[in-house]
Amino acid sequence: GAAEAAATDAQAKPKSVAAERERIKAKMAEVREKKRLAEEAAAREAEKRRVASAKEMQKAATRQQELKEAREARERKKAKKEEAAALQRVREQIKRDKEERKKRRG
């Protein structure tokens, strides 16, 4: 096969053994470089995704905060309305009581 052919070639041309070794070294260096570049690209992509994910989480947190604040504002408004209504009832009761006293004295 190819291995035997390579072996016989190496025997036939001793000077090419060194050349072959150099070629293999160069090829391995090239493979290592490609691998390194691919890893760097993958790391950059992962970082992009991580940043995007963090931004999404921040957006979601902001949205939750806005919803919470809106809910609290509605609750305050409702409480204020209820308080005003209660005050109004008290005022009316005081007025009725005064009128009752007037009538009794009357």
C-alpha cells in the first residue's frame, strides 16, 4: 500500500527522507495553526453569545422592574382613591351627626 510505497521511496532517495520529515513538520504546524484559529473563532463566538445572553437577561430584568413599578403605582393610586373615599364617608357622617344634634336641640 501507500506505506510500503513511502518506505521504498524513502530508501530509494535518502536525501528526500529529510525533505519528507520537513514536509510533515510543516503540515503539522499548519494543522496546529488552523486548529488554533478555529478555537479562537469559537471562543469569540461563545463570548458574543455570552454577551448577548447577558444583554437579554438585563432586558428581562429591566422589564420585570418596570412591571413591578407600574403595579406598585397602580396599587398606590388605588389606595389613595380608597383613602379619599373613606375620608369622604367620614366627612358625610360628621355632617349627618351635626344635623342630628341640631334636630334634637331643634
